[in-house]
Amino acid sequence: MTTINPEQATDETGKPAARFEAEIKEFVRKDIAPWQWPVRDLAIDNVNSLIGRVAVQSGNEIGQLIAELEGVRDIIRDEALRVQYELLNYAEMNQTARSSMKTIEESVAMWKTTIGPYPFVQP
């Protein structure tokens, strides 16, 4: 079996095949490749615009989410202040009730010592 070296092979004109292939490559590079460049540029522009739209849309959604979270934070802060206020009112009312009960207890104790046992209780 014989092998053909591409540099030794010739085409119909007697030129070496490697030179012929190089000429074809040069022709394609010069004449056909520029027609593809705008297509590539168009595809790159489309991808860039898509990425830009996705980035803007994502940024807007993140901004809306941040605004909603800030609103929830404000509501929670207001509720915390309201609960603190209610607890202070409850503590003050509790202290007033304890004070009143102590005054009533002291008054009842004084009546017991002054009046003595209940008159309607029979031994």
C-alpha cells in the first residue's frame, strides 16, 4: 500500500496540493469570512442586549424586594413599640392594683382589731 504525501501530491495544473489548499483557505478567509462577521456581531449584540435586559429586570426586582422588606421592617418596629407601650401600661396598672389591694388589706386589718369578731358569729 502506498501513501501520498500531501506536499508531493499535485492537482490537475501540476501545482502541489498543499499550495492549492492554502489558496482555498486564503480565498475563504478573504471572500467568505467577512460576510459572516456582521452575523456574528449581530448575534453578539443580541446576547449583550439580552444580558442587559435580564440585568435591568433583576435589578428592578431586587429593588422592589428591598422596598417591601423595608416596609415590613417598619411595621415590625411599630408593633414592637406598641407592645412595649402596652406592657408599660400593664405594669403601671398592676402596680396600682397592688397598691390598692394593700390599702384595702390594711383597712380591713384595722377594722378587725377595732370591731372585734363578727357580731353575727355565735360561739
